[in-house]
Amino acid sequence: MTQNPAMDDPTPETATEGTEAQAAEALAAIEAERDDLKDKLLRTLAEMENLRRRTEREIADAKAYAVTSFARDLLGSADNLRRALENVPEGAEGALKAIVEGVELTERELLKTLERHGVRKIDPQGEKFDPNMHQAMFEAPDETLAKGLVSKVIQTGYSIGERVLRPALVGVSAGAPKPAPQEGGEGQAS
């Protein structure tokens, strides 16, 4: 049996090249894994930051709007107090006057309490009609107001923060009534 001495005895150059190639492959694999892990870390950090911001926003909304359903339930009581005051005859005296003062005081206190919790009254008399804040019940001619302005508030609305609890029920001005067409030839072009 004859052996090839070149195959049995690798030269130091071939061994070094093989080791360098393996080292280069190992280094490339490690760098790829590092880049992959770095990318995953950056994505996870971004997701955590987004989660933190979203949670802060949800907590702020929960604090701001926590009393929404309770406040909405109280609006009927506020309306009833206002209706009671509007239906008292002028010049009330004696016991009736004391009752009226008590109801006025109760209404003011209720509205102050609602305001402390972020509930505001929407009273748009004379303002431009906004379908996000108002609900139009009718449109009628009004010589004193331009078209599209609130001419009558039927029921006051309320908002909490930037949200509407209850839109104001309003009548909207259609502007001045249109003049009746004139008969005859005046004003017509010939």
C-alpha cells in the first residue's frame, strides 16, 4: 500500500485556510444572530413604548369620562329643576317664594357639582348650528338672525370633556322670509 504523502500530511497553509473559512462562517452567523436579536429588541422596545402611551391615554380618558353615565342620569333632574322654576308665576310671595329660592339654590348647586366633574352646559342661543353639538328640531324664518344660526333652544345640551353627553335641542333660523313675488312689470328687464 502506497500512501500519498501529500494527503496524509496537510500543509500548514491548507489547515489555516480551512480554519479561517470556518471562523469567517461562524463570525457571519454570530453577526446575523446579533442583528436579528438587535432588531427584535428594538421592536420590543417600540411596542412597549406604544403600550405605555396607549395605557396612559386610556387612564386619562377613564379619569375624564368616568362619571359620564352618572352625569347623563342626573341631566333629567337638572332639566326638571329648570322646568319647575320656569313654571312659577311671576310675583310669587310667601311660602311659594321660599320654595322657588330653595329650588334655585338646588339647581345652582347641582350645576356647580356637574362642572366640578367636567360637565359643561351647552347653551347655543344665537350661535352657528353645529350638528356635532346640536340637534335641529325645526327650521323657521327669523328676521333677526342670519340663516344657519340657532334661533331657539328647546333643551339645553351638556358635554363632558370633548364629548357630547346630550346635544342641545334647537330651532335653526332660515333667515328672513322671502318676499312675495311682485305682480306687474316693475323690476323686469325689457
